[in-house]
Amino acid sequence: MLDKKRIKKMLIKFLGGVREVGRSAIYLADEGKCFLLDAGVMLSGREVKYPMHIPPREVDEIIITHAHLDHVGAAPIFFIGLGRRSFLTTLTAPLAKLILLDFIRVSKGALPFEILEVDKFVEKSEKLNYHQEASKNGFKLTFLPAGHAPGGGQVMLEFKGRRILYTGDINTVETTLLKGAFTDYPPIDIAIVESTYANKNHPVREDIEKEFVEKLEEVVERKGIALVPAFGIGRSQEVITILAKYSFPYEVYYDGMARTVTQILLDFPEWLSNPSLLEKAAGEVIWINTQRQRESALKNPGVIVTPAGMLQGGPVNFYLKKVGDSKKNLIAFVSYQVDGTPGRLLLEKGVTTVDGKLVRVKSEIKHFELSSHSGKSQLEALIKKINADTTFIVHGESENCERLAEYARRVLGLKAFAPKLGESYTV
């Protein structure tokens, strides 16, 4: 147990999301204030992995970067029987509530929190717009655009005379849905930077968009079905805006949480890069609302866009059984596939679980790098621009964390670390 009164300098402890992608949680504490930056979970098969335990009474403020489960899925735990403050962006708040309530529903009572805790967490949170400052009891918090997920923000935290930047998940490239991340930083003392794609550069985005649309047209024209598993928050909306941008001429079915998220985003046009394009896309797709409509969507050639992006629950598994059983069909991945997920297994081995049995998929399987994370060169440029006295590299497979930290040390001359799970630093 941490004794806050004995902490003379700032303590940073990495409770999750280090040398792995998932369950992000970073604990910051000094002698008078304790923060938790993100509180996510990792979904590995049917298992839910949580960050390392920290007693809820030792957390004063919870700051969430965005509404993906690997960053927000464990946050309600800290509101079991207790009241504390949380900070979200104005758009993250309704999206976080949506994804957490869905998490409870699909988990069927297996989670350590219930709807009451979700309500306490979200409804009592302080909701901020980008660049809006919250000054409380000796610290100042600002969310900066991160370019990764709708409403997602980098955290700039100032207290005890130091400025800390936590990028969360970041993308510096504008997409059809979101503007690129804000990078006009003031001087930073401590930086915590993600490294998901520290090992590779992404292709030019417009080239991938064209390749994606052309491939879907090819599949439909050969009388096939293209199944696009996509995250309900962010990626699904981007996919349909890409199809609208290129005037995709065939039927596109739109299912799952993605529908509700789209309705929320249309109420927040100022948070989007091209709100009129999303509105156009939403009017062109066929919204799936019933099981009968799902069955109907499988009867004719077309495109089906649906969660979950890594095949971990959601309507995608209903479609997968039939789409995967024919060579004329396509499963088009458009998201990062975390190691150990059904999506990663299908992408690498060509097999998936159907009715409890592992079966080989007959359909074509292809991955399109429509990433919402910065690539290698962009991450290196980002760290150089931040130029913090101390830099921690997180949120990536082990070799990527090490690679980016080594770049920061060797090329930029920074004091950089790739923490291991549970490691603490006093700075």
C-alpha cells in the first residue's frame, strides 16, 4: 500500500498497458494528490484482464483519454460505494457510458461493477472541451485533440511546477472522420507516449482508402459478401465515410453499437473533420435493427460493417459463420488485432471458432491499414517535438516499446524508459 504522506517527489507506477496493448492504467502520486490516467481492461478470449490492483481510496482523480474498453473498461470499479472525481471530454462521456453498459450486457454479470457504478462514474464526471482548462486544488488539466477516437484527448496535467503529457492513443494524420492530433505543445517535463506501431510506417492513407473501396467493389461484383469487422466507436464511422467519399455503388449494411455511436456523433459536428460526410454516409447505409434484417443481409451481395473489430463479441460473430464459409466472400480487417484475440488468430492462422469448434475459414481474408495510431516515423517525430526531460514509452508490444525508447535515447539523447508491468519511477 502506498503512503501518500511519504512521497516527496512524484511517483509514477505503471499498472497496465506497458509492453502490451490493453488495460492501460498509470498511477501518479505526490505527497498530496493521486491521479489515475486511464483504467482499461484487456479482453483475451473470454477472460477479462484488469490493471494491477490499486486501492480505490488511494486514487483522488481519474482521467480518461477516450471511450475504448482498453482505456475505460475498469473505471467504474473505482466508484463502488465511493465518490471521487473523474474527468472526460464532453464527447467521451456519452460514448463511455454506451460502451460500458454494453460491456455489462455482454459480460452477463461477470464484471465487478454494475450500472449504478457506470452512472456514478460518467454522470458525476467533469466534462471538458478540447483546450478547456480545469483548475482544481493545485493542479491544472487540459485535454488536447488526439486524432485517435471520437472525443479522445491527450492529457496535459500541470502540478507541483511540472507539466506532464500523456498522449493516450494518438494519430497525427487527418482521416475522413477526425482531424489529426494537436502537437503544438508547450515545454513538457514528463511525457508518456504510446508505441503501437513503432515498428512500421503506414502506407499513404488515401492509397489504402482507394485499395479498400476497390477491393469491396471487386467482392460484390463477384457476387460475394464483404464483412468488415470494425470498432463500434470510431472505426465503423470512418469506414462508412470512406465508402461515401468514393461513392461506393453497392449496398452497405450497418449493424451493432456503431449505429448509436453515429447518432451521437451527428450531435457533435464540431468534433469531426467532415461532419457533412458522416451525415451523407449515415443516410446511405442500410441500418440493421432486427435479427430478421441480419439474416436478410446475408442473402445478397453487399458489404456488412459491424462491431466487434477484433471479433470479440458483437453482431460480427453471427455474420462470420456464413461469410467465412465461401471463397467468394471477404473478411476485411481494418483495425489493429491484439495478440491473443480471435481477430489476430483469424488473420494469422485463417481459423476461427464456430459453434465451439475451431474451423478453417474459406473466405478471403485481408487487412487494410486504416490505422488510428501514428506510425513509426510519426511517433519518432512526435517524441522529438515533445522533447521532454523524461519520456516513458507505453501501449505497444514489448519490442515496440523497447524500440521507441531506444530511438529516444540514442538519436534524441532523451532520458527514455520502456516500463515493465508494475514498475515504479520517482521523478
